[in-house]
Amino acid sequence: MAVYNLRNVGFKIRTKWLLQEINLELPSGKFIALVGSNGAGKTTLLKLLSGELQTSQGYIEFMDKPIVDYSLKSLAHHRAVLSQHRGGNFPFSVQEVVMMGRLVHLDGCKEGPKDNEIVQKALERMDLSSFANRTYSTLSGGEARRVDAARMIVQQTGVYLLDEPTNHLDPKQQVRMLEFCKESVAEGKTVIASLHDLNLASYYADMIVILHQGHLLIAGSPDQVFTSTHIKEAFGLDCNIWRHPSGCPWMVPALGGEDVSDEGMEYDMPVTPELFNHHKRKKTHVIEGESL
């Protein structure tokens, strides 16, 4: 079942088209990564999916209903958004900022014990319990990113739309953010996120959508999408496609005049039982005790 159905979608500002002729079905219950070079149209597409922008041509169906038929309040009950830029610089505490995600459920009433419990659990999930009384405006970019993600969680929707969720995060927190996305999918949610790290997208996402100059280049599984030809066309970068122990494609830039190959070059790291069990839990294919 498709959570979003896009038909001939386009969006323009004055005479400049930012997206054109996008035909795409986005399945429910999957982690979908939007990738492409800067200016390819990823943020614009996410804003159209959220209902923040309306199409200049074509139409979008959300949960089998034209997205233009939803009110903003109704949309807020079905999808939550993590935007690319952090929230305002008002002197709110972290806990108050996260509680803002509950506003759609409060209908003007004061928050109660249930709302406080939901906020506490979201803070714990984002490793922010000790930050609850910190002033949001004093946080680093990465810390604020996690607070904004917690605010998204407490909205309690079935669809998450994330614009560069790993932006400003250190490597450990990038992995934790994407693990959160996979966990959310395991809980039955749909996650659609724009990402710049192609290898993390390949490892974590179920479906990859490559945008190029406002057009859809290709959409499919990481194996279908991440080829040296597609990477060259979308990013102007020569890449060899290696095979990660999990089985997913792994992009390695071809430096110094290397030949480019899609053949899944020999991966000489032995797969330990611990690594095998880790990937087995993720339903990937690794042969125990062998190099891939």
C-alpha cells in the first residue's frame, strides 16, 4: 500500500521549476531515503509531502486522499516533520520545546500527566533526559537536532518526514538517529528522510529515491539504485561499488584515475559471529565465517 502517490508533480517559484514530472509511489511501513546533489529538489519534495507547499502541477494523494483536502490540523495528526533548520531562539527549556509537539492533541487545554509521560519517554529515547531543563537556545546544533526529533516523536503520527536528520550530528549520533528511523519502521511507521551520506542511506533505507535537477532519476532498492552510472549522473562523481558485509552496496570514490566498477569488489574483512548475528537481526544476508 502506498502512503503517498505522486502523479506528474511539479513545483515552481515564478518561472523557475524546482521539481518537474515526478511520478512516484512511496510505500507505507518503509524507510525511504531521498538523495541527490544540493538543489536537486529534496527539501521541496518533503515540503510538498508535508502539505507546507502545494503543487504547481499534478497532484499528491496522501493515504488515498488528495493532500489538498486535508486541513493543516488534520495533517498534523498523520505526519510529523523534522525540518532542516532548528526552531526559534526563544528562552524555552528543552522540555517545553518537546511539549510543543503535543499541542495538536491538547486542543487549547493544559498538558496532563499522560502528556508529561510521553515527553519524558521521547527525551529518554533521544538521550536527552539530562537536558530537560536546559535552555533550548544554548544547545549545540546537534543537541538541538535531537530535541527537534523528540518533539516530532511526541506528535505520535504514523509518518515521519525528516529533512537531513543527521545534519550537525557527530558520527555516533548520526548512527543513533538512523537506528531510530529503522526502529520506527519496525513499529509500523513510515519514514521519509533526505540524506547526504549515500553509504548510510544504502545501509539503513529500504528504498532510495534519487533526484537530479528537479527530476526523478530513479527509485528502487539500494541494489537497484546505487550503481556507478547513477552516481555519476546524479553527482558527477566516479565511484566503485563495493559490497558491505551486510550485503548492501557501498560507494567508494574512484580516486587517482581508478577504473570504475559495479561488480561488487572483494571485501576482505572477515565476518565474525558477532557481526553475522548483528546483520542477521536486520534481515540482511551475510555468510558466517567468510569474507564477502
